[in-house]
Amino acid sequence: MPARQDGGALQGGAPRVVWFASETDPRTVSGRSVAADLVKEERPSHLVWHPGTGEILQLLPATRAARLLGDHVGREGRACLQIAVVGQARVPFTGMLLNGLDQIVRWLDAWGIDRRWPAGPPLPSPQSYHSLRARKDWARGGHFGASQVPVVDRPDPGAIDIRRITGPDTPVAPIPKPRVPIPEPATVTRLAARGTRAGDAAHTPQGQRPAQATGHSSPGPDRPPLASRSSVMSG
């Protein structure tokens, strides 16, 4: 079902796919009906998929931008594929049969889209309105829910099970690398020790050991030892 208008030329960058929910009841609405509405509204996606019946309709070629994301962000990436799933955000579509999913994922693989979710699993609706939508995650490419796309205010597709889409080995969330502690340079330690010894020597009279804590005060630099004072007095 080809659309009459697309979102323009793609601008380059990491390839990605964005998953949407049509916000229609899959028990009563067909994929063809959703596709016809998107074409009529001039907001076509690349694919419309009904996971219950297995319907897959392509509205645009992958080499052109779709229009569900808007004209600017939808052009980012060598591929920025947009898939409208017949379903509702409050009832995640991964909780039902996923007829035709393998065919779609193989098609995404062919366009170089990695099987990863840089922003983690999409949040449930309505909490998904407050998703982070970080640019650094978007720049990595891969799979995203519409609620995770920068500058796009959408709640769908809801809290889908990402492992049912990209496989059981899909990490649930990015795992940051642990920080390695930086050891203190050995030269600093040696210099600090030298400074302590040099300071002690600078405050000790030449030829004398540092006074120990015996309860008696040691003679100052201008006072002779006690034996010397006795000799002077007897003389």
C-alpha cells in the first residue's frame, strides 16, 4: 500500500528502528485499516504490522524517511525504519502472538540494525511520557520505542518485552564498565617521605638526637647541658 508522501531523504548516521503502537484494538481493527488511515493522514510509517494475524504492509521504501516521527528526527540515520504495530500502549503487543515477527527482524538485520536497545526497555504508559530520550542513546542506533526518541512526545509502544523481539540474549539495560582506580604515583610517595625526614632534621640541633617524650624538657639551643652549668658554678 504505497504512500503518496514520505519524509524526505535520510541524513546518515547509525541505522535504527522505532516501534510504535497504533492505539487501536487489534481484536477489531485490521492492519490494512491502520495503514489506510496513516496514508490518508499523510503520516505513513515504513511498515504496519498486525501481530495477531501476521499482516505486514509496507507503505514506504527503507531508503526514504517515514513521517510518524516528524520530518527532522525521522531523517536521522542511514536507516530510520518506523514500524506501526496494531495495538495499544497500555496493553503491550508482546503479550500476544507475534505472527510475522521473524520476517520483520530479518528484514531489519538486512539493513544493518543491531539487535540491541541502547535506552533499555520502554517504560509503561503513562510513565513513558517522562522517558529520558537521551541523544547519546539515540546516536548509537539499534531498537527504540517511540517513547525513547528525542523531542518526540509519545507514550507508545508501552512496556513491551524486548527479548521477545530481539531474542533471549538481549541485555535488559546497558551495563556500564566499572571504573579502574588510579594508583598514586610512587614518586609522590617517596617525595613525601623525604620531605618528612628533611623537616625533622631541620629542627634538630647539629650533633644531637631528637628529644624523646620523657616528661623533662630538653635544653634549648642557647642553654648548655646541665653538666656544663655545674662546672661553671664550681669554678
